[in-house]
Amino acid sequence: MLKMFPKAPDEHKPGRPLVPNGLGIIYVLISAVYLFIVQGLERWNRLSALTLASCILFGGFMGLLDDWADIRWRYKAFLPLIAALPLIILREGETSMSTYFWGKIDFGPLYYFLIVPLIVTITTNTVNQLGGLNGLESICPSIILTGMLIVSIVHRREAWSLLCIPLAISWLLAYYNFRGKIFIGNTGSFALGITLASYAIIANVEQTLAISIIPYILNSSLVLINALFLKRRARLEMDGLILKASHRRSLLTLIAYYHPTTERKLVLLVSSLFTLTTTIAILVSIAR
């Protein structure tokens, strides 16, 4: 089956072996089929399952388009707005949202036309920007999805069942991705980013998402400041099997600058940051 997929070189392995790429399409297809089945069983008074399926399909298509055409960031940054359309048109989520300093605020129609596009665009782009190492694109979103599932179960939100199969598939792909057997490609990272944003809106766990993605925000801030204003790009250097950096222009190079290490250990270090922020997000949600 893997022979069907195009192959890409593993840049951080000796000899740059070719690895099947674009396996994120498996996540897209299985998740969409599962969500259509859930919607068909009429367990919902709302179209939540259909909305999430539509968003994942949009995200997967945009990622596939990027894998094919290598779209420039200036255009790619706005593609998630298309994936936000099902959420906006079907009016998914509650317009009341928990904030850190002013309690719960009802944004009214502004929620759908401003807050939803912002959540989807920021989350999807920041997820897509943190990658390049085996397992990074799949493990980190899977950790956050797990955290949001736990929060949904604790607060007895019926939307938790929407994540059962997508979460299982994301962790399965993460296992093989971490071992360097597959790449999920932009198809997978876009689809997982859209899943994070869309589910947070549908299940009304935006606060959990906001805390969990802090490492993504840090990485994107470093990358964008250096790329847009200083015209400098982040780059990891290889010294045998050790990854190091001579600058601090991204989350990866920031860690590798102070602590040169192997690819796997660097991925585990970054994943531990997401585990920490997601754990904090869960505790904050339970405490409020």
C-alpha cells in the first residue's frame, strides 16, 4: 500500500533515505467516513459531526494542494479561512466564550465572523509551521486532541465522541511517523490543525486550545519575526546524528542552540512542552 504514495527524503538521517509521504490522507478519509456515519446515526440535534467532517476534508484538500504546488506562505496563510466556512455558515459552537480576565463573554454574531476565522487561521498555520522532524507534525496535535477530549468528558459534553476515531488514527500515524516509517505531509498537518480549531469551537473548549498551543505560538512568533522583519530563516545543522543550531529563530533552533541532541530526543523535548501546556489547560478547565 505504501508504494502508492510519493516518497520524500528524510533530511535528518544518514544517506537521506526516501520515505512514503502524504499519509495524512489516511487520517482525512477515515475521520471523514467515521463522522459521516455518526451524523447518519442521528445522534445529534446539531450538524456537528458533518461540520467537523467538512472542515477536515477542507483542511486535507488544502494540505494536498500545498504538497502538489508548494504554495507560498503569503497565500497559504489565508487558506484556512476557506475551511472555517462550515463553522460560520452552520453556526457551530456557542457565542459565549471563556476568557482569562473578564470571565465568560457573549460575542454574539461577532463570534462567527471574527473569532471563528481567527481561531481556525491561527491554529492551522501555527501547527503547519512547526515540522521537519519525524513525529513532530503528528505527536504534538495528538497530545492537544487528547487534552481536549479529556476536558470534554470531564464537562460531560456530548461532542467528545466526535474525536474517538480521529484521535486513534492520529496516534497510529504518530507512532509510525516518529519511527521514520512515514511522513504525513502538509495534508496531515493541515487536517490536524483544522481538527484542533474546529473541535475546540464545536465543543466550546477554546480556552483549553489557547493554553495548549502556546508552544506553537512561540514557534510561529520567532519564525515570523525573523522571516518578515529580519529576513532570516531558521535552520538546523547536522553534526553526525546530532542536531544543533547557531541561532534562535524558531522553537527547534532555540532548543538545539542550548541543547544539541538527536532528532528523536529533540522531538520528545518539544512534545514534553506540549504535554506540559496541555496538562495546565486541563487543570485550568477543571478548576473553573
